[in-house]
Amino acid sequence: MKSIRLIEGKERSLLRRHPWVFAGSVARGKADAGETVRVEAADGRFLAWGAYSGSSQIRVRAWSFDEAERIDHAFFKRRVARALALRQQLGIFAAHSSGVRLVHGEADGLPGVIVDRYADVLSAQFLSAGAERWKGAIADALLAATGLQHLYERSDSGVRGLEGLEPVTGWLRGGDSRTQGDVAGRTEVTITEHDWRLTLDVAGGHKTGFYLDQRDNRAAFARWVRRFGLKTVLNCYCYTGGFTVAALAGGAEQVVSVDSSAPALARVQSHVALNGFDTARSQVADADVNAFLREALKAGRHFDAIVLDPPKFAPTAAHAERAARAYKDINRLALKLLAPGGLLLTFSCSGGVGAELFHKIVAGAAIDAEVDGAILQRLEGAPDHPTTMVFPEGEYLKGLAILKAA
């Protein structure tokens, strides 16, 4: 077994069981991409077993802190079983949705592995050198534990490039048995979420196909729309319209959904019809959100509720300052467009922008917009996207539900 020796004093994070070892912490040692290495303190003490990546600034991602543990097929079976047991405890799949995140990377002890279940299909991302090296074992463990047959790989994130890996997409397991019949339906899946039906394409959708992390926030939005009698809703960066369906389910009379993707907007309208709502209550706009907000403000429009769920503006803390300006601008415009007593749901999925900073940005936007409001709730990802005590970096999605002062 190859060893990685750390610089003296650099073992502290591993002693706290943080799973990352950065290149600047390594005194000596190297291995093949994804190979399991023994990570040692400067004095030779065992710290962790991890997967080596010579291309990444995260030089080692820890699999285990137990010296007696072996990183083999049985290890991955145990880790997958543990992840699925948590989801079973949460009761998400049975009670709320046929879409659920089964593996959430470091939070489930499987760095670089993301797995979502959409009805009878698993959609997975293998984003690290270690995940790539053990991909076959992980795939087999997933299918054995779930009893499913179909696993689609969506390892096309730019993160793989940092690990020296090429993008990979396609059926990893069971594609032949699912691709019979209509070609257009081969990678299409329909899931239930609460009382709604939603469709997605595991091959072409964002991430693994859909944003399951917003599941509980969509349900909360539907409740708030009904509770406060919100009739006109603007859904910005709407993607395929999850919040649009939620607004209509809550009783909204008119929803405007804005995105720069025509295929996503087409799916918005199909979702409206699929859930039995009158499509006349749903309008879509193929537009840049910032420009749309400015034009709406010039036209004197107002909305009872606005959702801002933008893409990642700050992938790392180094991008936070530029991202802060972008977040502040769209929130300022939205708060101006919001009717008195209206509701704003605003989100950031940027890992480089923490919850405290995001709150400050939105507060600054409110000051510039010359409005005040009450924070009804701080929002986060659904519980099948856990954040662990030792890996706070996993808390990427944060949001605020704000009721504008009347």
C-alpha cells in the first residue's frame, strides 16, 4: 500500500475527520489516479485511507479513518447500505416522492459520488478519481441494494476535469432492457413529488436530471401561496417549472416562468398540463432574468410572489465578491417588483457563498430597494442532501423566505 506523508501540523483536519487533503499539505508520496493510499502524519501515525488524485488540488479524498478497514468491494457495499438506510429512515421515497437522493458524496462517506433515484432509474455522477476507479463496484452495490436494473451515468460535470478525467455519459447498467420501444422515451422518467407529477430526462437534464434538493421548499411555497392568498407569481430561473407547479397547486391564478432555455420552458407547460392545471394560467418567457426584471420594473408590473433560484454564481470562495454583486442586483429588482405583503423565495446554490454572507447580500438589496420584510424561514436542501458535522462544505443550498412589509 502506497503512503502519503503530510507536512507537520497539517494532520489537524484529518484528526477532525474532514475528508480532504490538499496538495500543499503533502510532504511526500504519490500514487496512480484513484489508487487507495495510506495517509500518515509527519511522524508516521495512521490518519486515513484515501483515494489519490495527482491532478487535483484536493490531492487525497478520505474513504475511511479506521486503520483496520479495507477499501474493497465489501467496503462500498457497506457504505451504500448505510446511505440507503438513512433515506429509509427519512421516509422520503414512500411518503413524498419517487425521486430521492441516495448518495450525497462526502456526507455519505463516498467522496465524488452522487446518486439520485428517479422512479425505476438511478442516475449517478462519479466526479473524483477514486469514484472513477471504483465505479463498477459502486454501481453493482447500488443495484443490489435497491433491486433496480437501470443506472445512467452523468459524469459530465466540469469538476471531473480538475481530477484529470474526461466526461462520460450513458447507460452504465441495464440500458438495453430499458431502451426498447420509443426512442424518445429511452431516458425519460416520470416521478411523483408530493401530489404532483414531473418529468425529466436523465440524459439531458441538469445535474443528474432534476433538482431534488428543492423538494421541500417547493412544498413549502405551495403552502405559503395558499395561506397568504398570493395570486400572481413570477418564477425566475424556472428550469422545468417545479416552483410553477407548486404555485398553481397553492391556488395562484397566474404564474410567469422565466428561463433562457426553450426546451426547459416547453417542459414547464407540459408539467402544468400533466398536473391538470389550465395552461392559460401559465405564461413562459424565454429571456435573461436580469433583463426581464428590469423591463418588468419599467413597465410598472408587480407580483404577489417571486422565486429566485439562479444557477451557481460562485463555485468557490474566490468568486464570492463578483457573485455577491449579481445576487444583490437580482434581489434588489425582485424586492422592488414584489407587491406590498408579497413573498420572496430567494436562493443561492453557490458553495463559495455561505448562509451568513447570503443573508447580508439580500439585506443589502432590501436597503437599496428601500423596502423591509420579515424572514419567515431560512431554507436549505432537502434532508436526503445531508450536511455533516465534519464537512460543512456540503451545505451548498441556502435560501430565505421573506414576507415584504405591507
